[in-house]
Amino acid sequence: ATPTSIMVGTGRGAEMGVLFRKGEALQLLKDAKVVAVDKTGTLTEGRPVLTDLEIADGFDRNQVLAKVASVESRSEHPIARAIVESAVEGGIALPTMTDFDSVTGMGVRATVDGARVEVGADRFMRELGLDVSGFARTAERLGNEGKSPLYAAIDGRLAAIIAVADPIKSSTPAAIAALHQLGLKVAMITGDNARTAQAIAKQLGIDEVVAEVLPEGKVEAVRRLKATHGQIAYVGDGINDAPALAEADVGLAIGTGTDVAVESADVVLMSGNLQGVPNAIALSKATIGNIR
Ligand code: ADP
Ligand code: MG
């Protein structure tokens, strides 16, 4: 491509809210084979709400929710906000909490009212030596509904299964259709539960799913996609996505996302949604594609 065509393409991108931080990205995008996408905050709103709470025998609903929300009040995860909001809306006071600790990709824990409380994914519970099979049927149903199941343990006993649901952005289905139209495959990479991820992928017609990955696992997933498919574009919004954005051939950050993601990206999507991706690829094809 000539410097002029890059300048023209970059300018046209800016007009449509696609900011190229590197001119090279405009040249590379036309050869992308797969667009790998983070789920939470990219495909979905990133504002989950608590939808289900099932309490184990011997526990009191409001007491469990109070303890869990108290622990979550210190977490910055979107799941945490959903749980705290639900407790506050229910008029439940949050008891004081100490010794808060966040276990990356797993969940959170703290001491509340003298009780040890852990909240997080099923793998977190298993790591604590807890058997979650009593909630297996509920977890299966929640996952099939596209909801994310979480568990709460109090003093080493499984106390509840909690579900949060994060609505899909209204712009997402059309953006995925546009990517397919351009001949690309779409892959979802998420730390979320596999069944939940599959349900959402099916709903959106996503071609490939990598679920239950830790933040560092996203980079590994991008590497594997590169090895099997060729050029990979990665789209994300979170701190967790920064390494994957850097690893991909082209990293595209959702403009409303975290600063760390934006700084790790080659392209910033000011629209705040996925539609910027097919727009950027189409632009690359139009400005670079036929000028070789
Ligand atoms: P994701 O982008 O899927 O949220 P994370 O690595 O942030 O990836 O979290 C992975 C999983 O760990 C979440 O899906 C959830 O099951 C669990 N988790 C993380 N933080 C919390 C929290 N504050 N409360 C409950 N569960 C959590
Ligand atoms: Mg995200």
C-alpha cells in the first residue's frame, strides 16, 4: 500500500469512529481469518444482574446474601456489582468484612461476622475441596439459559448457587453477521463457564468457543488460533484482555473499555461495540486490498 492510501484509509476510519493507532493495522486487517472476541463487556453489556439464588439446606437466604454481598462489596468485578445491587435492592444490610482476598479467575473470599466466606466459580469450590454436585442440575439449567453459575461457601460448607446474566449488546448480532459476510470466522474467548459460553455462542452463531480460561490463558488461545487459522484479530475491553490484544496480529479495543486495553490495542473502536470490527476490515479491504 502507498503512504497516501494509508493516510486516506486512516482518515476515513477516524470519520467512522475507528481509530488506527498503527498504520500497519490497516494493512493487516484485510488478511484476518478469525476474529477472536472477549465475551464480557465486548459481546455483552458487561453489566450482569443477579437472576437466581438457590440456598442449600440449613442456610438462611438473607443471611447468605448479606455475607456474600459483603465480600463482593470489595471486588471490582462486574459480577460483584450485580450481587451487591441485589442485596441493597432487597434492603439487606451488609455486615462488616475483613481479610478480603481476590483469587484471579476464581473468585473472592473474606471473613464476615466471624465466618469464612468464599464466592466464585465451580473450580474455586473444587479447589477448596467442596463438592458442588448437589447443584449440578440447577447449574446445568442456568448454563443452558446463558446465565453464569457461581457458588458461595460459608465456613467450608456449600451454601448457595447464584446466577448472573449479562445481556448481549443489541449491536452484537448484526456485527457477527457482517463478519461472516466478509468471510471471517468468529471465536469467543472467555473465563466464564463452558456451558454458559456455549449457550451464548449458539445464540449468536459464533463458530468456535474457548471457555474457562484464566487471563493468561487468553494469550495461549490466541496463539493456538494463529497456528491453526493464520492471521488473528482480537477484540476486547478489559485489563484481562491486554496481553491477548498485544499477542494478536491486530488488537482492537472497545473504546469504552479500560485504559490498559486501549493502550495495548492497534485499533480503538469509538462506537463502543463490535460493529467497528467489520467496518475496520471492510475499510482495510477497500483501501489496501486492490492497491498492491
Ligand atoms: P471473565 O472475563 O469471564 O469475568 P475473570 O477471570 O474475571 O474472567 O473471572 C473468571 C471467573 O471467576 C468468573 O466467570 C467467575 O466465575 C469467577 N469470579 C471472578 N471474580 C469474581 C467475583 N468477584 N465474584 C464471584 N466470582 C468471581
Ligand atoms: Mg471483557
